[in-house]
Amino acid sequence: MKTQAKPNETVNTLLYRVFGVDSDELEEQFYRLNPTQTTPFLQPGQMVELPTLGSDSDSTTQNEIPVWT
């Protein structure tokens, strides 16, 4: 999936805007998908490739409630 950067946006703020999280793993995936991006600063209107969040991400396991039967 691709998205367009907003003015004054950084890689971290873009990831948080799109995914609601900003983790080191997500940032590493971003830089692998966008090898020409060498700084955390994005140009306004710049198109970037976004990583995908897997179903085994930490955010889903944190929301699980153990139930004992």
C-alpha cells in the first residue's frame, strides 16, 4: 500500500497517523520498503510504500483477555 506524506511529516508521524502505532519493527520495515529514504524527514506530497501489519503483531496479543474455564 502506498500513501502520500503531509507537510512537515516524519517517518514516525506518518506511521502513527496511518497505523496508530510507531514501533521500531514497523520503522525498520518502512526503510526496507523505501531504500532511497535515508532520513526520517519526508517531503510534502512524497509517495511512500507502507509496510503491512500482520495478524501476529504485538497489539493484537495485548488486547486478549485470558478466560479460565
